[in-house]
Amino acid sequence: MAVKITQPARNLREELNELRTPTGIAGEAMMRADTPQEQFNLIGAGRKNLIINGDFRVSQRGDYSSATALGGGQYSVDRWTNYLLTVTQTVQNGSAIINGATRRTLKVTATSSGNGYISAVQKVETVNIPIGKPLTFSAWVRTNHPKVKLRQDFIGGVTSENDNFVTPDGNWHYHTWTIDTTGTTASIVVVQVIAFDYGSVSITSGDYIEVADVQLEVGKVATPFEHRSYGEELALCQRYFQSAQDSLWGWTFQGYTDRLMCIVPSIVSMRAIPTFSSSGLMKIDLPGVSNATQSSFAVSTGTSFPGQNAHIVEFLNFSGLTTSANYRIRSDSAILFMDAEL
């Protein structure tokens, strides 16, 4: 027996018009997403930026408000260092109006000429890199040099650069770059987010690169920059570097005539055993001993507990102390630095 099936009439013209309705950049990105997890990342749910201090607000080593000369591999604004070849550079932490909003920036400027490169670099712990998933860089960049691009070392065990150079017109340009992370990684991922093209690149004193809102995230599409609170960003930075000033560092629990061993607290657990340094000399006080001071700053090695919120440290180069006395140790005008950078 024949069966007749009917359905309501459809207006094909209206349906075709709906298919042509613009969805916008965000809508198109959602439609292109391969998985629900990628859509989850696109709407900004959860923490996404693998770069720490990508907006350059945290600067425990100094404010760098004026151009400061730094050698290769020296850290400036928290979590940011640099690689140099042949030429020298300065680093400056400034601000700029980008898309109608004030943004913190990091600017590197060549102070000599030659064939080489300058850069701003962040080293990322590989435990934070999800190997096997695509990653996307994004950053606002301006420069006056024609060979500036995004670059990375060791993600997926390889080094690569994006194909597009930043337009060297001194204006802000938004750059994105998606990379594949298939393979294995080295022990440290070097994110050279802004760098002169490597090789024999002619650099003239005064050439510069300035960057803002640096982001590295899982997925194939760059999303708006993630603004974390200052307190959260500071805590992330303090895993790698901390400073203490004008505060009680701790009490010694064992004294010698030339050294002091004490527990120094850290604000957050550090990535590894930190190295200690100071911008001045440590002082102690005790009844009968008024502000005894080191002759030069030094600590013994291997006396810190890694991964803890406190470190047993032996400070050297004192003199005239009483054996087994309990001293109170203060920073006074000195600044104590604890460094566990990669």
C-alpha cells in the first residue's frame, strides 16, 4: 500500500538569507572550533594565558620607567629577560594608548649598530605547555625595523618563527600566530615573543620593538587578552622571584662568631631552590650588639629547602658574634632577593 508523506511548506528564500546572516568574528570562531573544549576556551572560561605578566604590571626588580641598559640574559620586568647578539639594548617599562585604552608596554631599543638581534623573552616551564594541542600567540607590537616577528624555541622540540613581519611604521599592530606542538619538548620553552629576524640582520642604534598584552593560549584562535588581578599576577611572579625590604626576615636559631643561620620566609612557594642576593648589607640586633653588619653579602650554598614557604639560610661574613646566641635579623635599608628563575 502506498504511503503519502506531507510536510509544511518552507520559504527557501528566507532560509538562504538566514545562512548569509553575518555571525561576527566571535561567532565565526565558535563555528570553526573543532571541540567543545576549544569553544570553552574561546569564551574565556577558566584561566587561559600561559604567559605570566603579559601586561608588564609587576616589576619587583625596579620600575624601569626610563630606558635601562641590560646585558643578555638579564631579567627586568618580572618573568621577562632578553637575548642579544652583537648589539646592545635598553629596556623600558612604559604605557601607550591602544584601541582607546591605556596599556602597559615593554620596549627594547638597540643602543649600538651591527648584524645581530635584540629581543624580549619569557621562559615557560614545560609542565605548563600542553604538548599535542595547538597554541596561539597574540600581542600588540610596534617597531621601526622591517624584520620583527614572533618566535619560539623548543615547543614541540623545534624552533620556529611566524611568516609575517610587523609593519615597521611605528604604529601598533595586532599579531597572532598558531603553532603545532606535536613532539617532545626541551627542559625549557623559550617564548621569544618579539625578536628581530635571526641571521645577518642589519641593526642601527635607535631601532626598537615595543609590545603589549602578550598572550599564549591553547587553541587555534587568538582571543581577547586575559586581565588577571594584580594580586594574582604578583603571586604567579613570586614563584620565580621575590624581594623583601624593611621587614623582619627571621630569628637565628644557631649562632657562630662569623655567620648566622636562620629561617627566611617566602610569600609563596618558589619553583626551586632560590639563590639569595642583596642590594645592601644585612644587619642584626641583640642586647649589647647594635646593628652588627656583614662586611660583604654572602650566603652558604645548598641550605635552602626547595618548594617550601620558608628557607633555612646561612648568611656569612659577620664578625664578633656570640656563639649560640639568638639574633634578630632585619633587612633594614637592604633588599633581599630570592631568585628561582628558569
